[in-house]
Amino acid sequence: MNHIENYRKYFTKDYLMGPNSFRLLDELIQRIPADARFRRTLDLGCGYALTSLFIANETDARSVYAYDLWIPATDNYLRIREYQLEDKVIPLHGDAMDMPFARNYFDAIVSVDAYHYFGCKEGVFRDRILPFVKKGGYVMIAVPGLKEQPQGEMKRLFETWAEGDDAQLFRTAAWWEELLKGECGDCCDIAVKEAECFDTAWQEWFDSGHEYGARDREFLSKGLDGILNFVLIYVRKN
Ligand SMILES: C[S@@+](CC[C@H](N)C(=O)[O-])C[C@H]1O[C@@H](n2cnc3c(N)ncnc32)[C@H](O)[C@@H]1O
């Protein structure tokens, strides 16, 4: 059995917050560079800590810091106990813009479907995120993005779906590469790719029973599925 099937009971509206993050994280991990390690990992924008659960079970992580802004740490602690991972996953509440960790602390920082909410501005990666990963460590990010900038009727449909300002959070792989290379290309190796799990991750979100999933299904079926993608970002701190 594919290991992702072990998590199928979480593919519901009570756990998922968007396109199936198990699929995204699984692909992000499958495509890691050979020297990446997860021993001490920060799950940045962990949501309901589903991604922390997967990292804890499916990598060499010894500790996973489940860090999130919208979800209280106590709520996540209850979930982490349900997952029977309270000795490995540490729930924390806080803002990515003001993290309380020691510098050079993490082997890996992983962020799934969250980084675009705070990371689209110049300087954020260099000043707020990169300092916390060790030399030789990785920051690995999966975000929803665009294959290309929509034009005309498709642009209007996209902006209606994303509701105004949120449209600014969706960027192409080339845009992310330029932003990150401009900030840290001199001290990091940076690779940006498009994910392949798009159809499955969205379909499982549509099928989750979540009301936002039903709305997303309607918009994607009108043609948005042709311009959206998921962007995978790997940054090694040298
Ligand atoms: C769509 S959810 C994804 C959660 C989880 N990674 C997953 O894939 O299931 C996005 C998460 O990003 C978090 N987030 C947004 N802005 C943040 C910030 N400034 N600092 C920390 N977390 C943030 C939110 O709290 C939210 O739980």
C-alpha cells in the first residue's frame, strides 16, 4: 500500500484546509536533494499540524516544531496527542515574521500551502526565515501559484476567485526564483519546480466535503485549473 493511504482518514473537511497537503508534502519530500535532513524540523504555517504528523512519521525527524498563526497551540496539542506524537511534535503559536527560535537551529524548515501568505515581499526570506536554518540545511516550500499570468476574462475569473488582494499571493515559478535568487543567490543554492500532484490534490480537496472545496471546484472547472499550479522551492544554505 502506498504510505499516503495511511492518512486517508484525514482527507476530510475537519482536517484539510485546502488542496490535499499530504499530496503536496509527499511530493516535496520525494523530490528533496540527496543531502537534505529533517532531524530538527520547523513546520512553518503548520495549520492543524497534519503536515507535522507526516514529517514526524515519514522522515528522519526527531523533533518537529509545529508553528502557526491562526491555529492556537493548545488545539494543535490535542491533535498531536490524538496522533500519539506528543514526544516528537511541539505545538507553538506565533507569526512567521517574528520567530522565537535560535539562529542556525533547524536542519530543515518546511512550509506547505502557507508561505505565500507572508513570504511574497522582498527581504522576508533573507531576514526572517533563512537565519533559523543551519548551514547545509534546507528550506522547502510548497505554495499554490500560477503557470502564467492570466489575461482578459481569465484574469477576471481568477481575481473573483481569489477575492482581490489575495490574487497577489499567487506567483509563477519564475517569479519565486527571481525573488529568492535576488535576495540570497550568493549564499544559497535555489531550485524552483512545478509539482505534479495538482489534479489529485485538488480532487481530494473537492471530495473532502468542505464548503470552500465546493466553491473551488466550481471556479477551477470554468478554466482556472489551466492557469494554476503548485510551486516547489528548495533552498540550501551554504
Ligand atoms: C492553508 S493553511 C495550511 C496549513 C498546513 N501547512 C497544511 O498544509 O495543512 C495556511 C496556514 O498558514 C498559516 N499562516 C499564515 N500566515 C502566517 C504567519 N504570518 N505566520 C505563521 N503562520 C501563518 C495560517 O495560520 C494557516 O494555518
